[in-house]
Amino acid sequence: MSGRSVSVRRGGRLGGSWAARALLLLPLTFLGLFFVYPLFEIFRESFASDGFSLAPFGDILGDDFFLGRIWFTLWQAVASTLLTLALGLPSAYIFARYDFPAKTLIRALTTVPFVMPTIVVAFGFVALVGANGILPLNLTSSIWIILLAHTFFNYTVVVRTVSALWAHVDPKTEEAARLLGAGPLQVFWCVTLPQIRPAILAAASLVFLFSFTSFGVVLILGGPQFATVEVTIYNLTARLFRLELAAALSLIQLAVTFGVMLFYARFQERSAVPLNFQPRAAGARRPRGRREGLLILSNFLVVLAIVLAPLLALVERSFSGSDGYTLAHYSGLETNTGGRVFFVSLSGAMKNSLWFAGATMLVAVPLGTIIAFALARARGRLRTLADALFMLPLGASAITLAFGILIALDSPPLNLRASWVVLVIAHSLIAYPFVVRSVLAVVRGIDAELREAATMLGASSLRVFRYIDLPIASRAILVGATFAFAISLGEFGASLLLTRPEYSTIPVAIFRYLGQAGAERLGAALAMSSVLMVVSMAGFLIIERFRYRDVGEF
Amino acid sequence: MALLTAEGLRLRYDDELVLRDVSFEVEAGEVLALLGPSGCGKTSILRVVAGLEPAEAGVVRLDGNDLAAVPSHRRGFGLMFQEFALFPHLRVEQNIDFGLRMQGLGGDERRERVADLLTIVGLTGYESRQVHQLSGGERQRVALARSLAPRPRLLMLDEPMGALDRGLRDTLLLELRRILTELGQTSIYVTHDQDEAFSLADRVLIMERGEIRQSGTPEAIFRQPVDAFVARFIGLGNLIEAQIEDREGATVARTTIGDFALLPHVDAPRGRATLLIGDERAQLERVDGGVDRHVTNSFLAQVRQRSFRGRRLTFRVQAGEATFLFEADTRPQHQAIREGDNVLVTVDPEALRVLA
């Protein structure tokens, strides 16, 4: 009773020791060198290429072309968010409130899209509703194919985040409202919604963020008429060499994403649910009657349609040639038949990808784990700000990160521009926030009393960390590691900007096929995408095996 | 010399003073109960003694040595949390073993001690259970075993029955008493429940708003509560303002409902005070007509509530502004009384106490 409120208000003696603080220098140095310093260089590039000037901003904000791009980026992100919520919320409700056969499996399937590389998803939708797609519906170069792909990606975020909190809403509060005379709609509006609102807002801001900085999907599916700010920055950098405009545009994008990150950090914290590490079925029950059965069946079909259709279509198309099924697309991946200059074999690209993914994991996991533990102990007002700052690379967009690294790390002593190390740095920046999020959720959920109990049994603060925090967080760290691996494996934007031909990863190799003419090139791209999909699927299986139920946001 | 002494403990959360110069002692081998309503600062005392919370002022001594510089994990105290705080990632035996492992004891010694403790708390065979498979009562036993395992100099229990339901409490309370007594374990037991405190403790400290109001054996406190707060808190609620005077060689408490003659050995200061009328041994008699209202040790009242409790009856009666609760036996005279009846209540002078 009094104990509860006391431990919440407690200032506590069990804060970080000096060793813990010294450890924090590691991520701070990394972020300083590879995130803050490049950002600073972007600032310099945009303001002061020759003397201080706001001209690049003027050029962008005074140009209908750029304004059009910004406007498009905004409204497609809003539309993607609304579409994802519309599909995700009913599923979140069903997962939170009902028990049904194969629930664990179906819920696990909803995670598949999130670990899928953008390039795989893009080609999945090409295979499904492209010019030569399985469905008799050609959405090539329409906005719908982009919105659908964004929904595919982010459906997971909404379902996971919202259903976790929704499962925690006591159904008795709803029953009490019913008995007090509220109709079903009023119950939802006045009782349920206020309780799950933080989760909805957190999920929505994340979906907005991902759609706002979308790159691969738009680059491949958008055709000439649709381009997000992210794609425009890429074009300005890699194709038009207008670095000052790219820098100014990056800053404008960064301002938006930081605002959204702050918003996200605020609601994410409020939607955190206390951990009790036990299977909890409170509030979930078996469906009764035909109506509820149908509801669950239709949810299953939606999951199937959203999650599996593009992926199955991808595999099917990768095997189909001009006359029936064939392995030709796959066998062509190893041999350079056309005698092309930049040819990368599948095995070569795979080797590069696995190497980068492994290295990324080794960097991102310690980085993210240290940050997560530091954030979990942070108190007071700085807490939300620190959270948003450490998560900033998540919102900074792959292209901005890569662009910053490109212009910052090109002179001694940090002349890494030509080294494969830049790719690992960029991938680690993109991946570590996911490690932070999966570890933080668990560490924050550890009851402060567990640490105090260990202390009273004679454990020093180092041993409390070693025997309590670390074992409890270990599965979350493993999940974070798998995320880091999968993200590096599928990362496209930064890789495209930073990679050299000899270090081509699978996604970059796939994209290179598109630049060449011929139907067999698309076939090769589809085949390689299918291989990447299978590898990513393995990552997903590991994540599902080790995550605590309902914990973690992704 | 006392095992533990606390002098002038003061603690503040935000701007609120939760401990105001609290001092007390714990003798080796005794069970001391800290009793008080929630939010009175009981748990804060435990946290300060444990070293989990730095006090603003005050000293905690063990065997006369100041503990200020000794961190929590070196104090050698045990603390059993209200919600037990069992480690969810460890099995039952690993939970109990944790403190032994921290002491760096050898494997055989630890295994033996864990087995002993499981026997003591009656959970032999539960070694490899997962914590979340346990019932509330089993969790409590594991938590007790875990905090006893490293043989703490002082065991502190924070509302250990708080998370359990009523029926379970009574059984576990008896068992807890048996274990603590058999081991001669020096303990501080925090609770808001006077039954728990009185049935378990050798000595009780009653707290309110960060201050100790009274300390003593359960019998002494029950016999002579120091003030109206303590009396009410331990369930003695029949209180009325009184003027204590000497009249014709006897001491009399004059109240708005009548006069009460105190027994010669009752030590009461003259002047304004609070009179406590024990709820036992009162006689109630239905009255219909007029009665001589000046009979000493009795007063007229109206029955507001009557409840039948098997072997006894309780009556809530109102006299003037004041209400009183009396327990009465089930003799026919009492059974005949109904709600709304006017009664003459006669109290036994043995049941009268004067509070400051």
C-alpha cells in the first residue's frame, strides 16, 4: 500500500555507479562522432557553403517543385497512417480480447512484414499488383501501391503496440460502464479509448515517421511522378550533386521527424505496461456465437492478405518464366552472362550482407543496451528529452544519416569514406534504436523492488545488474540483436548511397538489376528478393522464439 | 544494550515530512511490530533502517555502531517485501539460494541450507517450481525462506500479509509466529492490522503521521492507550470528553451523558480528559418510563443498531451527541432489545480508562 507510492517517489540510492557512467561514454562518443558531427556538417553545408547564407532554404521553400514534394510526403504519410490504423486497430482488438486456435501463430505472422527488407516488399507488390503481377489489377505508378506497401510494413507496429495495452484494459471497467447505462459506442469512446489512447498515438506517430521517411518503396514503386523528401534528397545527392539543397532539405525533414519523435517518446512511455513475466489471459476469452467467430476468421483473412499475399506473389513470380515455371532466374544469379561491369553474384552479395549484418549486430547491441539501461534509470524532466534524443537516429532517415556520413567522414583523421566501415556505422545508427526499444521496455518493467530485494540479500550494485537486470533483459537483448541483424540485412537507402560496387549488399544488387533493360532482369531481381525474404524470415523466427509475450513495441 | 537503535530519524519526500524525529530500539530476539494507518511512515522506517533511503537526519546503530557508511548490501539485514519481490527468472530454490550465493558460501553448504529452509516453511518438494506457478501463500513462504536464508541479524517484514486473503492470513500468521520464535529471529514487523501486530509481536510501536504515539507490550497498550488516536486505532472507540473531579472522597468523571466513578487505583490527572468506556461487561436494560438519571456509572441511550454475532450481541447506541458500541451476552434481557428501544446502559467501573 504505502510501499507502492513510496517506491515510485523514491529518489533512491541505487542509481548508476561511476563505472556505469563511464560506460555511457561509449555510446556518447559513437553518437557524437557518427551522428552529431555529420549533422553539424549538414548544417554547415546548407548554411555556409560560401559564407553564411540562407539561400538553399530560400531555393527550396520558394520552389513549387520542392514544396510539392514536401506536400506529397506529408499527405501520403498521413494517408498511410490512417489506412494502417484502420486495418490494425480491429486486429489489435481481436488479439487483445479473444483466445482462438492458432492465435500465437497468427500473431507471430503479423511480425513478418516488419523484418522484411523494403526492397523485398517493393518487389512483392510488383509481383502482386504490378504490370505483370498475379492479380489482374495493375497499380503500377498509382499512389495506392505506395500506400498499400506502407500499410504492409506498419501493420505490425499498430497491432503490437495497441494490443499490448488493450489486453491490459480491465474488461470490468467496460462492463461497469454498460451497467451504468452506456451504449457500446459510448463505452468505447468514454472508457476504452481513453485507456488505449497513448498506445494508439505512439503507434500512429511511429507509422507516420516511417512513412514520412519512406525511401525504397517510393523509389521503386513510385515511378517518376511520386517522390518523397527522402527520395528527393537521394536524387539531389547521388544524381544531381546539389549538396547544399540536399542538406537544406535534410534539415527540414529532420525538424519534422524530431517533433514527431518527441510526441512518440511521450506517449510511448505512457503506454508501457508493467511486466509480470507470466502468461496473462486476463480479459481474453474464447469467441461466443457465429458473429464473433466470423469476426476472428475475417481478421485472420486480413492478416493473410496483408502479410502473405505480396510475399507469396513474389515467390511465385520468381519461378515463372515466359513458358511455365523455371529456375532460370535463380541460376542466372551466379553467372555474369551479359559481361556486365558491375556484376555481383548472389553468393558474393550474400557474403557481404551477412558480414555487414554481423558487424552491425556487434556494434548496435552493446550501444543500444547501454543506452537502454541509462534511459531506464533516468528520472525527471530530462527523461523524455533524453529518450527522444537517443531515438533521433530512428527518425533521422537513412538517407540523411548516410548523407551526413558521406560529407563528414571524408577527411583525415576520419577518412572512412572509401572503407566498408562507413556502412557498418550507418547500419548501426539505424539499428541501435530498435535494440534500445526492445531492451528498454523490459528494463523499465523490472520492479524496483526486485533490485532492492537483491541488495538486501547482499548484492552490490554491480551484482544486482549481473544477476537481476541482465538475465531478465537477456531475451530482449537477443531480440534486439536479431532486429539489428535483420535491419542491416535489409537496409537499402543508406547502403545505396554509401556502398561501393565491391561491397554490394543484396538489396543494392537487386536494385542494380532494375537499372538494366530486359524482362530477365526483373526476374533476377524477383529471385534475389525471394532469397533475401527467406533469410529475413529466419530472423523473424528467432525474434518470435525469444520475445516476452506482449513486451516490446515492434 | 539493544541490538538496533534508531535516534531522531527524519525523512522528507518532496516537501512532506514523513518521519519526524523517530527514535526506537530493538532488543535481540524480540519481534517488534510497527503498527499504524497506511501512509504513517512505517515502511519508510524500514527503508531507512535498510539503507535503501537516506534519512535527512538521525542515526541508525547496530551493536552501537553507526550504520551511515554501511551500504544496504553489507548491513546483513533481511527485508521481506509486501508483494514479495520474488525473482521471476529464478526457480524457487534459486530464489532462496540468492543471498547465500552473495555470501560466497560453498555449494554443499548452500544446498543444505536451502533444504533446511524449505522444510522450515513447509515447501519441501517445491525446489524447481517456477515462481509464477506458486499461489499467494506459497510465494509468501518462499519470500520468508529467502530472507531468512542468509541468517540476517535483523529481519524486517513489510506488511507480509497484505497481499493475501483473510482466511489464509490467520493460518500463516500462526506459522510465522512459530518460525520467528523457534529461530529466535530479531524482527521488525510492519502492519496496519492491529490483530496481526498484537498476536505476533512482543512489543508494539503505534505510529501516526511520522511519529511514534505509543510503545509497549500488546497487553499494556490495550490496558492503557495513551490517547484517543491510539484507542480508536486499536479498536477502542467508546470515547467521550470528561471533566475529572474529586467528589466525596472518590474520583469522578463528569460527562454530558452522566457521571462515572473511577476505581481508586485509576491514576487520572484532574481537569479535562477523554474517558474511554470499554465495550465489554456492559449491561443494557430496556426502559419504557422515567428513570432516575443520576445513577452513577449508567446512562440513558437509544439503540441505533443491533447485530447478532452468535455467542454475543453488539449494540450501537446513541446518547446525546455520542455513539458507543457495546458487546453484550445473549441473556434474554439483552435478546429482547430491539433497534429504536431506549435502554439504560450500566458499565463496569473496571472498564473505565482516562486518556490524556
